Amino acid sequence: MKFKMIALLIALVLILGITNSMYTVRENEYACTVRFSQIIETTSQPGLHFKVPFLDHIRYFTKATQFYDIPPSEVLTSDKQNMTVDCYILWSINDPKLFYQTLGNATVAEERLNALTYNELKTVMGTLAQADIINMEDGAKRNDIYAGIATDVDALAKQYGINVEDVKIKRFDLPDSNLNAVYNRMISERNQMAEKYTADGNYDASIIRNDVDKQVNIIVSNAQAEAAKLEAEGEAEYMRLLAEAYNTDDKKEFYEFTLALDALKQSLTGKEKTVILDGESELAQILTGAN
């Protein structure tokens, strides 16, 4: 009976030893063999692996990209203006042994990344004026700045076995204390720009109007001069034709007679049909049959 108990105990120890000597590694993780708080082996090869039972234990670290939403924090711009920065970071472990030795777990890693990112943001934003950050220009320049921040944070995180894939700025906010003041300043600047554009437009319009008025006056003046010239030439031609048409005394007398009849006709318009003529006038003599 005693022999059976000893054999059963030995079998149980063997089973536990064999079970404890095996471990598996998934596709998306690292496995670190730890012995006396020291990593003696690291593998990323998926499948079944072996270790010293009861002496070694396994620490797993994910290979996947991890997302960390950094709490909003305030930075100071070069013109001594406070701004609140809200950002997040994408990171992964590229050296599990170094990561374990320097940080140990993801919680500590995020605290360290928070500090690294904030210090870098504070340094970079300290070189920029608030107007350089809050403006209506193309965002390509700001994207270059953000990419530079990610590169610098990644370089600092290498000492912890971390690869920083990206640092994204979600938004820049203004503290409530100076939010209205900044908005009012922006509105004032836009109004000044609008007034300048309006003044420039009015100035250009006045130049165009003055030029058009000048051209119109020149055209009208030339047209009036040409009309006066044509009128004078017409009058001269008219007098020449009259002189040619009535170049004898009989023709002159007939012309004067027709003019007198036209004058009489004009005077007889309306209700009044009475005409007073001098008895010595040729028209009166013709009408009375004195001639």
C-alpha cells in the first residue's frame, strides 16, 4: 500500500513536471522565459515550447499595435499663450526583453510614453506662436510638425524596447480663460483683412471709373467736334446750293415770295385767322391784287 502511494506521488510529480515544462506561443505575442527575475530566453516563434518546470515562468507580451489616448495637457507657446493639447499615440513592443527589464508592463509603459510625448509637445510647441497653430492656412506644415514629434518620441522610446508608430494630435483647444480673447482677436484680424480688401477694391474701381469717364469724354468731345464740322459743311453746302439755284433776280424774287408765303402759313395756325400786313409789302399787294 505504501509502495502504491509513493508510485502515485511520483507519477503525479512527473505529470505536473511535464505539464509545467511546456508552454505555447501565439502568432501575435512574444514569450519571455523568466528565471529568478531574469529573462533567459525570448521567442516570437508560434507553437509549443519547453522550459524548466517549477523554476521558469513565462511572461507574454503582445506584438499588436496598442492605442493609448493621452490625457489632455497644457503647453505654452513661444508667445507665452497657454493651449490644451489632446492627442493619442500608437505604439508596439519591438524588444520584449528590454521592455521587461526597463518597464515591466503596459501600464508603466503608458505612463512613460505620456511623459515622453508631453515633454516633446512642450518643446516643439514652445517654438511656435499661437497664430502659427491657429490659422486658416493649409495643414501640410502642421502635419510635418506632428510627424517630427512622432519621430522624436519614437527615438526616445527605443531605450524601453518600444516602437512608436504614430503620434496624432486630435485637437488644440484654448483654455477657457483666454478663449473669448483669442476669438475676438481672430475676428478683428479678419475684419481688418476684409476692410483692406474692400479699400483696395474701391481704389481699383475708382481708377477704372476715372479711365472710363476720361475715354467717354474724349469720345463725346470728338463726336461733337465731328458733328459741328459736318453741320458747318452742310450749312456751307446748303448756302452754295441756294446761291446756285437762285442766281438771277427773278429766282431771288420767287424765293423771297415763297418764304413770305411760308411765313404767312405759319402765322395762320390756330383759331385766329386775321393777318395785318403793310400795304406797301409785296405780299399784301399780291393778296389784294394790287400787282
